[in-house]
Amino acid sequence: MHITKEEVVDRQIALRIELEEDDLEPYLERGYRKVVNKVSIPGFRKGKAPRQIVQQYYGKEGLLNDIWDHLAQDVTNKAIDSEKLDASGLPKIELLDLSPVVVKAIVPLTPEVELGDYKSIRVPLESVEVTDEQLNERIEAIRSSTATWEPVERSPKMGDLVSTNILCTVEGQKWIEQEDAVLVLDKESDRPLPGFSESIEGAEIGKAKEFLLAFPEDYPEAKFAGKEGQFTVTVTEVKEEKMPELDDEFAKSVGESYESLDALKTSVREELQKEAEGNRDNEHREQILKALIDGSKFEIPPLLLEHEADHVLSDREQTLARMNVRLDDYVRYSGTTIEKLKEDAKEAAADRLKRAFAMREFAEAEKLEVPEEDIEERLKLAREHAEETRAQQKAAGNKGGHSHDDEDLDSPQTRESIKRAILMDKALEHLADMAQNEIEATEARPKTEKKATKASAEIETIEEPETEEPSQDS
């Protein structure tokens, strides 16, 4: 195998890999095994023809073409190992020639990160305190969740739950025709259009009311933007919310552990305090991460950024699919474009990569390590969770037992992923302590040569809590 390297540009290197006849032997054999059961050759039972005959019948190029994906990836991996490249993410591979076989691979290298003066980052951790107003809002939300809706014989007002028959036309064409549509009257609501709740407030039950409402100029469906809808709405039923009395009996109805309203308020205040502190801590981490990134310099290979952006967009599409929304429908109704989504994905991908590699560089500089017992403890929790899931599935009538998930938990890849997640936690905590001036930074250690990584391996990044991490194959 003859390898020619081009100069590194933008943290990417191009390899030209030419295979000799001896290099091709294992791939030809693999191609033969793949096709021998597919071809029918006169004089031989299917699957019994020797390789020489199959190769004559099928052609060398045919055998290689059938296993091209494996050949390209395997050859590229070997070239990366041979050249001891600090590869990161999937390379871009193309076949240049078949006689002789020549492969070109553009290999993204691990991004270069030059940390700024992170030792001078100072972000104090502000104290937080729950106000009486916040407490009362949460108590009212609890009251509302236990409220009942009771029919009333009067015209609707804001806050009521109404059943309606709705007909709306736009330029003579039906837009909405729905019976027994139920909604809560709310001035802030734009369902189905802004001003709808105000328009039926005070309407007479059982009597149709007609009115016009304008579509916003930025309405997602451009054909309706700025036009007027002619509504005919009949309110058929009105219900008002009956809130429970704010007393000890109400507190007891919320939970058996609450013997009085004061006990409920104390518990809710503690819960709000924990939420406030959690939000404060998350915001504090965001601030110090931003300071670290803003003070650092990055050189990220375009191919790595492109792959990560593809994964960000794929994640978005999968999220929409779980909500039974197609991407093209989302684009149409949200008023955005595929181009804008791709640009947003690229920005999100750059942020993911900068966070991951900056934190990895910081962890190395501060000589942070992950004890084996921490990994084992995290694995133990994962196994317990898997066991609970199987028990729930069994109770629901599904078969339990050993699964691929159990095998995955014992894989080296899982251990490495858990190690990165723990290291990220430690690095963020360490950086937060430094930012509060609670500890001194460790003297940065000199850089050492990184171990070569196969092209098919995942990025050696550190997972981030509360944020999205780079894709596993970038």
C-alpha cells in the first residue's frame, strides 16, 4: 500500500492510497464470499464455484464493487494508523481508479484549541431567594390543577371553558368548519387567530355571532398573511373554573404528607428554592463556559463541522417525527426555510464542538482524571435502570430477559462514554470553583502527542450535562 499525504489545510489532510495486488487479496476473497451464493455458473451448484471461476465470470472490479464500502473504510483506517494521524470523525472517501485501485480520503484532524487565560475567569455565584409572589403563583397553579369545571348559564368571559361551533371563510373559501371545538378564553391566545377570545366574550349562548379577524402579516401560511377571515361562531356551552378553598383541607387533598396549608407552603417553598438554585447553577455554568470559549481560539476542520451539522439537523427532524410533524410541514408553518435550518444547525454544531474540545483541553491542562470506581458506580446505576425497565415491560406483558442493552453496558465504548461524561462533570465543577476564586488553577502541563484514532472511531469529546453533545460518529 502506497500512501501519499498532502499538506494539512484547515486541520484536514488528504491521503492518496494506492493498493498493490497483495493488498487486494483479502478484499477479493471477501467479495468472492459475498457473491458466490448469488451467481449461477453453468457446471457448478450455487455457492460451490471456486473463486477463480467466479472472478472470471464476475470480474475483479465486480468483486471489489460489492464490498466497496468495507474496502474504502478499512483501507483508510489502515492508512490513518500507518501515518499516525490524530484523526477525529469520519473521513470523506472516494474511489479514484480501479486499475490499480486508488482511494482518496480527506481526513479531519482533531481540532486545535488554544485556551485563553482561563485562570482569570471570575464569575461569582449569586444567591437566590424565593419570593412570596413566586410561592403564591405556584400554590395557585396547584389549586388550578385540582380545580373543576362547572356549567353556568351566562355569557362567556375570560378564563371560561367554552364549547363552540366555528365556521371561518377566507375570500369565500372554507378555512375552518368545526363543531364542538373546546377552548379556554384567553386574551393572550392566538388560537385560531389573535383576538378570537375577545370576539366571543359576552356572546349569547346558542346564538351565532359573526365577526372579522385579520391574519398576521407574518402568518406561516403565506397565502393567508394579511387577509381577513369571516367567522361565524356559536357558543353552545360555558363552564367556569371552580377553585378549591385555600385551607388545610386543600393541602391534605394535595398529598397525605401535608397536614396543613402551612406545611404545604413550606414544602413548595423548598421545592422552588431547589429549582431556583438549579437554574442559577446552570446559568452560572453557561456563563463560565462562554467565558472559556470566548477567550479561546479554535481551528475546526470543515468536514467535522459539516458532519456535526448534519447530525444536529437529523436530531431536529427526529424530534419533529416524535410529534408526528414532517420537516417540510414544519418549514411551511413556521415561516422558515431549509436553508435557514441548515445555517442554524451549522451554528449549533460549531457551539457543540467548541464546548466539547475546550472542556477536554481544560481537563488535560488541569490534569483531571476519572477513578475507575466512579465509572463502576455509574455503570451500576445504568444496570439498575435497565433492570427496572425490564420489570416494567414484563409487568406490561412484554418479554423481559437479557437484551442487547446489557451487552452494550459492558462494552469498552460504553465505559469510555461514561468516563467522558464524568470527566465533563468534574471539569465543569473545577472551572466553576476557579471562577468563584475558591481554588488555584493547576500549572498547565505540556502537550503530548495524541494517540492515532481510527477513521471509524467516535470523537474523543467530553459529554456536557444540560447541553447537547457532539454526535458519536463525528
